[in-house]
Amino acid sequence: MIRLSVLNLPHHMTGEQLHTLFSEAGLVASVKIITYQHNGESRGFGFVAMETQAEGLKAISLFNGRLVEGRPLAVKEDRPWSKCSPARRTRNCG
């Protein structure tokens, strides 16, 4: 399985719509659109898990830069942040 981050989503796009879109590349294992806690509105990004590495790479090539409702999607492989990555620098990084 490969997890993709999807940025610049239309704010009214649903998880079902995102699932349908990425189904063009293969089997979708799961979809998660990130929302604001206080009102439930989309924050404009989410995650899609594809069943295989090949389907994930196909999804990246199909959808990265593709216009969806006038917005160019940014799709890339989601890599977990380490505790000490530059974006998450903490005092406990040794």
C-alpha cells in the first residue's frame, strides 16, 4: 500500500468524490479529507491510500498538476515525518 498526500483540493470536494477520482488510477484503499475541527469544512488537502505501489505511482502521474474545478492538484507520496525532521524540530532531538 502507498499513501499519497493530495493538496489544493476544492473545498467542497467530498471523500466519495476524491475516491471516485483516484479510482481512475486503480484500487483505492482509503481516503481522508482533512477538515477544520470547529466547523467541519475542508482544509483543502487530504490523503489517499492506493492498494499497490504501481497504482500509487500511476495516480501521481495522472493527478499531479491536473486541474480539478480550476485548481491544480499537487499529489505526492506521503512520507512520515520523523520526530527530528526540520519541519518538526524539537528540544528532544538530541
